Amino acid sequence: MSMNTQGRPTAPGTADAPVHTTFTGNKALNMEEPLIFEIGRTDICGVDLDEPEKVELRLGGHERLSSLELPALSEPETMRHYVRMSRNNYAIDSGLYPLGSCTMKHNPRLNEKMARVPGFADIHPLQPVSTVPGAFELIAELADWLMKLTGTTAVAMSPKAGAHGEQCGMMAIKKAIMEKGEDRSIVLVPESAHGTNPATAALLGFKVVSIPARDNGTVDPAAVIEKIRENDGKVAALMLTNPNTCGLFEPDIIAIADAIHEAGAYFYCDGANFNAIVGKAKPGDLGVDAMHINLHKTFSTPHGGGGPGSGPVVLSDRLAAYAPLPFIRQGDGELEVVETTSQLDEGEKPFGRMTAFHGQMGMFVRALSYMLSHGSDGLKQASEDAVLNANYVRVGLQDLMTLPYGEHPCMHEVLFDDSFLKDTGVTTLDFAKAMIDEGYHPMTMYFPLVVHGAMLIEPTESESRASLDLFVATLRDLVMSAQQGDTQRFEGAPYLAPRRRLDETQAARKPILKWTPPSPTDVEPKAAAE
Amino acid sequence: MSTYFSEDHEWLKVDGDVATIGITNYAQAQLGDVVFVELPENGKTLSKGDEAAVVESVKAASEVYVPVDGEVVEGNEALVEEPAKVNEDPENSAWFFKLKLSDKSQLDGLMDEAAYKAYVDTL
């Protein structure tokens, strides 16, 4: 046997960990990371490149003479900076991400593998069309899935995200109205809509008329009809989110669609919450004329910092002719890429072009991978599981937290209000900040605006029962703390995050949007940064 | 000078045919820390119910409506520079704009201070 002759201790020490500050400000693996501008010097280059020879300037005297002032870092410095920064991020890959209305679901690694296949990853948008038939076939295949899942006849693939898709759909509606020679200037938007809906309508020059929510959180067809009558012949469209932002399916959606169509207007549906109904209901069957689909929500492509969004827009028969350029058409036995108006067939009247190219190719590959690997039955089950998970959270919390619209089943997300915090001295914001200490990204707060102190939780289908149980138990513990008067747990939260609660008011009133180098007279660089 | 209140939480102090308009103390408390104010242009003609100004807090963006018809004669530029004034002195120095009234009879539809207080108590 070998002896421990070095005198190395073999058992952990028993002393309590001292509370102390460190020289570096780091707490072991929790590193204090300066801004990249504070690390890199602007007077050197981090990479050893030869001076280019014989450069002929062709900028007509517009060449930059001063330094760009960009920080220069070596590769290891750059790697460390971003790796350290990434460790301060909360991500779907590190924990449950219950942001309602965002569908922060798992991004399957198979999607990533497919997106990195060189035939997809390395193509350039300007290479000859004849060299990329596979890419166009993939776009056409994805378009076909989207149309089948939504029960529609056309799809514009190019919009880059949800709000861009809304703009695309509403521009198709505007074009349809212009083609008919009508003058319709009003868009109806329910109170529970996503904020981007009225913003899109306003951006396109429409006047927004709001429709109040019923006591049960849904839209009353009678209220829609009333607004149509009040604005006789002027209503261009209704923009509705279904399931709505209260996590409820609009039960009267067909009556609402009929009323809108009878008035000669169009029905735009915000498809951000499509994850609740994929494979269960087709928006086309519900009377929807245009709907964007967030591939980065419903079809599992990366979201937020992880990748660009993608917001294809499906169009009904009534709007199909107005889909923007470019698009792919099924010709005789082969696909035809329509790039310009000279290639249009009779009856095709695109409203214009929104983007230079066909859309977010990398996201198309990921979304189709998700669809093909799940199959239509798998997509349907994902929706069922998303709804089941939201209801599991609802039932786990409804005796302690308060449901504004009663203890009814919800769709893919569950909405609580803050009446359970009344008289505790704890606000929705405090509650959310305390969740950070528990290692959770907070749910969506203060949205939708139709309830007081909203907390909107969307667990998605990705979470296991064990994960949901821990989440529910954590929230129950927080609620009981608040109700038992432990306000300290909340009022200063987060205590354990790399930064404590930020001053939102000062950040909004006096935003510092640009880093400025500390002046040479500042001996203490840290003081200058603050 | 008489003071009137609207259900949308605007106050109006009327002197002759000019109303000074702002948001109530209740409104600023509900909004929280105000971080941005946008005023209407001078000379703009507004009808009852139109959006006149925008006020944003950390929590929410809201519109200030005109409860009566009129023409904007002056905006309180100090608020644009220092939106915090709306929280500090909402019913006095933090007025938003002055409106030249085109129909003073519309004031009859508004509340007085006691009625507004009773209205807020029901919310």
C-alpha cells in the first residue's frame, strides 16, 4: 500500500467558510469581467498581420485617417472574455425559462447538426440559382409544412421575425384593399393583443381602435361587431392573438372572423402562440387570412441571443396573390424561383419586396429538422404536452397564487395576477427578483396589461415533470415567505446574482449608451467606470 | 379659477378660455417613476378624446387625452428635460400643456375635486 507521505490532507476542513471579499473581486468561478473596451488596447492589433502591400486607395479622399478605437485582443483574451460573459447568462440550455408569450423551448441539437451541413451552411445568397436547387427545395418543403399545419394556401418566407411578419401580413392586407379601390383606415386590436400588433398597424398608417376584453379575458364578438358598426366601411382588419396573451383560446374566433369578413375586412392572427395548437387546429379553418409564425418559438430555432428570428407569414386564398417577392413556385415538375416582376404569372400581384433574399436559411433548416424529426404526430404531441405542462403549473399553484379569470384550464401559458401579494409589502417585481436568487429566469411580468401585476408563465413542452415539480415547489416557497412577512427575502433581491437590482429609473432617465475611455488623469480606472 | 377632473386622470385648471392640463397625483402614483414626456405641438387642434401627450414610466407608456376640444397654445418644456417633475409636483408645476378651449360647455361633463376623489376611491 502507498502512504500519504506528503502530509496532504485527505478530508475537507471543518471550519465555516469565512465571508470575505477577494482581491480580484472574483468569487472563484464567478468572475468579474470588465467591458471588452476596458481590456483591449486600441493602439495595437491582437493578431499579427503583415502590412498590406501597395494598397491603392479608391475612396475618393474619404478614407478614415483616425483610429477606429476598437479594442484589440489576442485570441485567448477574446475567448476568455466571451466565455466568462456567457457564464453570467441565463439560457434555455442552463435552466427552465418560463417567459410567457415567448415559447422558450429546447433547441434540439439535431437542428444544429443539420444547419451545419456544409451544403446548407456554406451557400451564399448571391451564388447562381442553378447551384442551390437543394436549398430551394428545402424552403419549398418547409413552406408546404407551414401551409398544411395552418390550412392556408400561400406563405411569405422572407420576414425576419414576428413583428416583421406582422408588417408583411398587414402590407398584403393593405395591398388587397388598394386593389379593390377601397378606403379603409381602421384596424381593430383587442386590449389583450401583443404590443407589436397596434404598433404594426400604426406604422402602416392605420388608426388603431381598441376592443376591451370580456370579464373572462377573451374577446366578445358583439364588441367587435359594435366597433365595425361605429366605423362603417372603414375597418381594414382585425389583429387578434389566439391563443391570447392571457393563455386562453378565443372560443368565439369563428364568429369574430365571420363578422370581420362580412364587413369586407381581413383577419390577421398573431401566431406567436401557435405552439399551443399545432396539429390541433388550423388557423385557416378558423377564418384567419394572414398569420405570422415565429420559427424561433413554435419550431424550436434559437431565440433571443442565440440566433436570428424568422417569421414566415401564411396567407389565405383572399391574400395569396399579394405575397411579396421573392417566392418559389411549383412549376412543371420543378421549382421556379420568382425574383422579379417580369417573372410573374397572371394573377400574382406581390405588394413588393421586404428583404433582399429569401429569408433566414439557417432557421429554415432547423425548423424543417424539427418538423421531420417529430413528424406530424410528434408536433401534435408537443402542443398537447405544452398545454399539459402549463396546466400542471396552474394546478400546482392556483391555491396559493391568484388566477384572474378563475380556475379554468389554460392553453400553453398560465396567467396569474398579484392579488395574492396584496398587503404583503411584496410587489410582482420583488417576487420576480427573488426568483433570480433561486436560479430561475423570472416569468413575463406586468404583461398582459389587462390584469394587475401580471405574471405569465409558459413552461413549454420541454420540461420534465421533475423540473416542473421543483419550479412549482420553489414558487410555493416564495409565496409562503411573502405571506408570512419575510419581506427581506424580496425587497433587496436579487442578493446572489452577479449584479444586485439595477436602477431602472436612472437607466431610463439618464441612459449611458456609449462607453467613453477614462481620461488619463483618472488614476483609478474603476472609479471612472462607475 | 376652477379645476376639473376627467375619468382618464387628467386635471384642467381653467382661467378664462384657457385650460392648463396635467395628470393627477393618482395617475403619477399608478405610473411610477416617469422617465419620458412628449408634448403636443403648439397650434395643434385637438378634439375631445384625442391623444395629446405621451408619458412613459419604467412600468408603462400611456397617452394623455384631451377631455375637451381646443387648440394647444403652450407646452411645459421643462417636463421634457426633467420628466421626474411629474412625480414630484403633478398637480401644480408639472402641468403638461395649455389648451385654448373652443367649447367651454364641454367642461360640464367633467368632475370636480370631490367627485374625482370619490371616483378614485371606487378604483
